[in-house]
Amino acid sequence: MKSFFKIFRVTAVVVLIGFLMAGCVGYTDDDDDSDGNSDGSVTSTDGGKGNSKTPGSTSENPISVNVGYSASHTISSTGEHWFKFTGTGDPVIFETTGNVVDTYIQIWDDQSSIGWSYLDVSTNDDGGEGKNALCSFTTKSGKTYWIKITAKSSTAGTYTFVVKAPTSNLRTNLITVSVGNSSSHTIFSSGTHWFRFTGTGDRVFFETEGNVVNTSISIYIGDSTSSSYVPVSKGNNKGINFITVSGTTYYINITGNSGTYTFIVRNGTGDGSSRYNAKEVTKGYSSSHTITSSGEHWFIYSGTGNKDTFKTTGNAVDTYIEADYEKTYFYPRWDDNSGEGSNALLSFTSVLGENYWIKITARNSTSGSYTFIVE
């Protein structure tokens, strides 16, 4: 019997020691940050894809962000990063910075059992500086938005994701553009896009294209808080062209209703077919033009500060001249038959450096060739 109790006591002690040792081992936390980043940044070796332990690796575990957020993230060429933002009812800008990754942004505004509700016109590729992405729109208060960032063009590396509010300060939240720019941008009904251009000394055309957005365009020069130059309508789109001053900074503001538009910056001169495509002329200009009875020819002239004369010659067309002065949009100057015969002649003292649009039409069902002279 003593032997039995002795064996029982030994066995009990062994079991107790085993139990205590097991309690010292601890447990594995399945929700632990697998990449060891306590700040929740995404730097997983799988490119931020497929590892549910990594914050931001899937739509189920997005990184929560708000206005003022700015953090760097490393992504592979096939990776994806997810962020979550709660709307405030105010405009917001989501953008990436850095010169390593060609980023792409997609935004959703709901997640349910039937899948994602995809935000209309909520993707962007190169709306930011260089190959960075930028989306801006007015959020709905309390609504949750999911932001997905991926890499394009086989690029990989580190980028910075920034969430910020638009500002009326002309020198922030800008996209720098130059001659040759042709970029698509997504805008919402209360959105505002700002661009910056450095003058080349040449005539430059700033225009929007697309059939979705009815855009409005304004241009600010240097430190000026008042817009300069009057835009010309082209259906839903707008355009402005003028001779830029080399080295001067111009700020271009574009607003519109919801949709995607293309912003184009180009050099050149017009063909005279419309106000926007007015042909540039200077003092001493003299050239022949053929016009139909219902046609119109447009010319653009930069004021000299002196008395300038615009006239037509020839005996085929009964010409009519109108001059638009940019600052007041329509300056009441016109002429029908002050020139020789049925030719038009218009003289006035121009304002130095200001643009004048000269429109010539034919009257009394006449058509044919005339010569337009500036002297």
C-alpha cells in the first residue's frame, strides 16, 4: 500500500510540473503584425497581398486614415494596399508622392454581402506629380470609403500616401504641367483642381476636352488673387490661349461637374476658324483670306498701347469687323463700311499687352477673297 501511495505522489508531481511549464510557454496571437511594424505601415515581403496579418494588405483589414495622414509604404509590382476613410462632408484629396512607384488609386464607397459599390469616376493613374496618383472629391459625412493603391508599369518600392484637405492657397496642392501635357483627371461637382505652369515666352493653349464634364477654367498670374484672361467655350469644354511671359508662374484652376476630363497644354497658333483658334497677327500683317457668306474668321492681336488700325481691302466681299476686348469680354467696337467701298475699317488706341479678338464676317450674301491688314 505504501508503494502505491508513493507512486501516486510522484505521478501527481510530474503532472503538476508539466502543467506549470505549459503555462509559461504562452500562446501565438493570430492578429499580431507579421511585419513587426507597430505603426501599422505596410511593408510585407509578399507585397501587401494575401497576408491577412499585415495591416492594409486586404480590404478586410484596411489602415484607417484621416485628413493629415502621411506615411510611407513599400509595395511590390503585384501588391495592393488598402486604406479606409470616414467622410466628413468636406472635400478631400488622396494622393501619392515619391518618384519610385507608378501608383494607381481606386476608391469604393460601400461594402456589403452583394459586393462592392464602386464609386463613379473614382480612379486615377497620373493625376499627381509625375507618375503619382491623385483623387479629389467631396465626401459624404459618416460614409466609409475604401482606397486601394496598386503599382503599375512593373514598378515597385516606396511611396508616400497623403490625405489632405484642399486649400484656397494657390501655392499648395498643385500639379505642375508643361507644354505637351495631356492628362486625364477625375473631378466631382464641388471639386477644384489646381495646376502650375511656367511661362515660355510663346503663345500657349490651355484647354479641356471630354464629353462628360462641363468645365470652367481660370488663370492666375504670380501672386495675383484675381483671375486673368477670359476663357472661350467649346461645348462642355473651355480654352484659353495667350502669349506667356518667360519665367512667369501661372496658376490654372479647373472646376466642373462630376466626371473625367483631359487637360491639354500646347504651343502654337490657331487657324482662324473660331474665337478660341484665332490666328495671331501683329502690326504690319497683310494676308488674303477666302470666306463664305455664312463664314467667320478670327484673329488675335496683342495691344501696343498705340493707335491700331484693322481693315479689309478688295471688291468681292462686303466685310464686317468686330473687336472683343478681353478684360470686359466684349468691348463695343465694330465697323461695316468705313473702308473703301464695302470694306470695313476699325481704329482705336489699344491697351499695351492686352489681347483683342478681331472677328470678320461677310454681309449681304457676299463671299470670296479679301485682304486683312493691320497697321
